[in-house]
Amino acid sequence: MAGTEFCLFESTGGSQGRFTQIAFTVDDLDFTVTELRSRGVVFENYDLPGLSTVEGIALIDGNYPSKGTAERGAEFRDSEGT
């Protein structure tokens, strides 16, 4: 898995304790989302103040301080739905 990156950082929010999160960095988010969708992955869609998605992909303003601002992201749940 050449080029694989794992980032660990302290959250600024408080988890409700009902879930664990992990993030993956990919070279081409649009391609990756399309590929995972073709394999049955369902991406979450949001339309909230400060967070909305288009085709499951959101523009995330400053979510990962170590990476800068205006990242794009997509969220899905594990196979157990958590």
C-alpha cells in the first residue's frame, strides 16, 4: 500500500461513544466513491448548515488542521450500519 497515510489527531469535539471513526486519504475521491458505490457502499448525504453533500461528497472547511482547509470528504457506515 505505497503512499498510504494514517493520520491521528485529537478531536476538538466530544464523541457520544456510540461509534468509532477512521479516515482514509485517497488520490482521487470521485473515482474512489464511484468504485466503492459499484461494490455496494452507500454514502451518507447531508443538507445541514455548514455541511452539505453533492452525490455523497462534501466540502469540509478546515476539518483536518494538519492538512489545511477546504478538504473534500465522503462518509459511509460499516456493514453493520454503525
